[in-house]
Amino acid sequence: MTIGGALQEARDRLQAREGWRLDAEVLLCHVLGCRRIDLVTRSEEELDGEPSMRFAAALARRAAHEPVAYITGEREFYGRPFLVGPGVLIPRPETEALVDAVLSWAAGRAEGLRVLDIGTGSGAIALTLALEMPTADIWASDCSPNALDWAKRNACRLLAETFSSAHKIDSEGQTFFPRTGRSAQVHLVSGSCYAGIEGRFDVLVSNPPYLTDEEVREAMPDVRDWEPESALVARDAGLAVYREIIEALPERLAPGGLAAFEISDTVAGGVQDEARRAGFVCEMEDDLAGHKRVAVLRTPLE
């Protein structure tokens, strides 16, 4: 069978559901180690032997609704490849707006900003900020040992100038990545919310769980049946984690600092109410689809 024929057969394996061709092309590129554009010029090339078996196995996993990122073991975020797998939330393109909000605020400000990412997951937000803000002191926490392991793998991959032991363990048992010439200093902390982390921060950023039980039941099987529920669902109509973070924000955010959260239309009003109760000015930013996506909190002092 040719490469072009294999892609056509993938249509039946994936039941021609929305996005089937993109999924098939990404999986085939993963098997062949090529770019999607190369599939056009190689369409008449034979696909047999081990590559054919690997592609068939990948299609079978996708037909069972396993996310493509888990099958390939990678998802791009802010132009960089992040390792992902079962047990960690897959980075989404819409979360890049959260990074944009922080970078826009930080532009032109003093160097050496102290940044905290709560619920870091794969480390996508924290490590992107570390690479975009090389003078910053970045702290990132997660209560999931599995997720934190993925963050460590990505830190080793993206921050280390060599793949020898780039990280250290400090006196508190936290994983510490010293500053390099192209990235910030990064601390990865095991714990919920602020646990194990002292002091105030110039920037606090978080993409917390915010789906309700009903929303996750209605989600695509790719999400509902595969990604970790603890990274998706929160109590109190999706507001529980926001409330925990924001209630402590007056003692944790430095004067004139910025807090930025990923949100949805469902939780936007509740997050705004929590922010006002804690004494913060709260602004909402929409994504390209017109949905509420980022909540930006500032103290009235700024």
C-alpha cells in the first residue's frame, strides 16, 4: 500500500469524524519522521513493514479516542515541543493567550521578576515564561506527582544546555533548575496551591481546573475519557481552585503585581466576583472565538 493509500484507508479506521485527515497525517509523520508537506511528495511511496504496522497501531489507538498528543508523546506550545502522556493535561493553543498577557505586562518592567505558576501540569506556561523572560525567578507547583514528572522532563529538555544532570534538589526537596544563558531560574514544587512556597510574587499565573461535572460529561471522549479529571474538574461550579488562590492573593501578590488566570464563559462572572471581594481590579479578555479566556487581576495601586 502507498502512503497516499494508507491515508485514504485511515478515513475508514477513524470513521471520517471531524479532523480525521489531520490526525492521520500527524500520526503518519510521527511514524515516518517527516513533515506533513512531505506526505504529498511521497504519496506514491510504498508503506510496508514496520512503519505500516506502527501506523496501523497508532490509528487503532486514535480510533479508541486516545488523544493524538498522547500517541505521539508531544504537543507544541508557543512554538516549542512539550512532552506529554497519560496523567498530564495536554497544552491547548488558547492557553497561549495567558502567556501573552503576562509577557505584555512584563515588557519594559524591571528585570528579575518573581513568577509563580500554580497547577503547572506539563510545565508549558512556566517553562515558556522561563524561556521568554530569562532574568525571571520562576516557581511552579502541582499536586500531581505524575504531572510534575512531566514538567521535570520538559524542563530537562528545554532548559538544559546539555542533557547531563542540569537540575539539582534543594534543601526542601524541590527540583531546582539554575539559570542558564537563555532561560530563567526555575523551581518545581510538589504541593497544592501555595504549599511549600514562601514570599510574594510579581506575577501569579494559573490554568486551574474549571469544568463542572456536567461540562466534563458532555466533553469529547478524547478529553473526558483520557485526560486527568483532577486537571479538568473543580468543585463549586468550577470555582473552587480560583477561590483558594484569590483569597490568599492579597498576601501573595506584590504591590502593583499581576495575576492572570485561564477562564471559561461559565466561570468568568464568579472569578470576577472573587477578585472584587479580595480587592482586585479584574479585566476579562476574549479568545479568537469570542469566548472569555483570560482574567487579569491587578491591585488598585497600579
